[in-house]
Amino acid sequence: MFIVSPDIERYIQNLTESMSFDNDILLQMEDYAKQINFPIVGRQVGVLLYIFTKLKKPKLVVEMGSGYGYSAYWFAKALDDGKVVLIDFQQKNIDMAKQYFEKAGLLDKAEFRVGDALEIAKEYKNIDILFLDLEKIKYFEAIKVMEENLSKDGLVIADNVLWYGNVVLEETDRKTKAIKDFNEYMFRSGKFVSQIVPLRDGVLIGLRI
Ligand SMILES: C[S@@+](CC[C@H](N)C(=O)[O-])C[C@H]1O[C@@H](n2cnc3c(N)ncnc32)[C@H](O)[C@@H]1O
């Protein structure tokens, strides 16, 4: 199921690619994702992360599920001061992220952690932006574990919350159920003001209140 029609998707993608960022490193990271079929957030969502970071001016961004650092690159690029914490349970991903960050001159804006994001992220308090892109089945658990660690007016940004459109189906698998539980919690718990931006696979933005 398409979230955005292919023509509109292409239109947004072309406009997005026509903006000039530090294209060398971004292109290298995007090419690598294509080569190994790795699910990075992509440039459309990357730019959204950049804009939210510029507006929010966070001191602390924590990513749960960083891969080899593509989404973290957008956060780091937009940070004035402060840092982004990258967490992934694959050492290889974090090693690659370090290499890309070094090439981009962004090492001083990042902390790199290997292990289970559900355990490691808990160590951080007063998180201004919490980014969820770990295994989808853990989204609901992640927000329950982390909601008290957000700063006042902290933002939660979660990728893939429309899960290829599966969230509207009556019969769902466990992963889709976990995403639906997460979405419902973010809208109905009274703890967040949330909205879903139907860009790419759906990005939820939740403001802690
Ligand atoms: C979708 S990819 C992340 C892509 C990345 N956010 C980006 O856009 O560049 C998901 C990553 O989360 C990691 N991951 C999944 N569950 C995790 C967990 N519980 N703890 C740590 N890392 C996890 C996987 O190893 C994988 O690299």
C-alpha cells in the first residue's frame, strides 16, 4: 500500500535532492544503503530531522537504532551545541558511523554506544529529542521506558509509524500491532501532543506535555 502516491513521492524527492547540503558524505551513505539494502530514513525524512533540530536547539538527542549513522548525521549537522547519542546493537554499524562522522568533521557532536538501545538509552536524562528507529516490535516498550527521561517539551520522533500502510488493516501481525499500540499511546495517553506526518513511511512527532 502506498502512503504517498509514487508521482508525489518522486516530486518531493526531486525537490529535496535539489537542495544543496554537504552532498559528498550524504551520497556515500545513501549509496551504501542502496548497495546493501539498508533501511535508512532517507533524505526526505533526514531534512525533517534537520528542521526540527534547528527549531528545537536540543542539548541532547538520543537515537534508539542508529544503523551506520545516516539519521544521526542530520541531527548532528543541525546541532548548534549539544550532542547526539547513537545507539545500535551492531558494532560494525557504530564503527562505520564513527568513520562517516570523522570524514564529516562531526565527531565532537556525537557519542557512540553499542548495545541494546532499551538498556543504554535509560542512562540519559533530560533528552530534548528522542528518535525511535529500532526494531518496530519494541516501539511501545521504548516509549514506556523512556518517557520520564524526556526534558520538558521534549520531542519524540518515530519513523515507520504507518508501516507500509499496514496500520489500517484489521488483521495485523505482531510488529504492526506494536506500532499501532505505540501510535495510540502517543495520541491518547494525555502525555503527548502528537501528529503523524505521512512522509515516506510515516513519521510521528510527539511533544511531551
Ligand atoms: C532502521 S535501522 C536504523 C537506520 C537509521 N536510523 C538511519 O536512518 O540511518 C534500525 C537499526 O536499529 C538497530 N536496532 C534494532 N533494534 C535495536 C535495539 N533494541 N537496540 C539497539 N539497536 C537496535 C539495528 O541494528 C539497525 O541498525
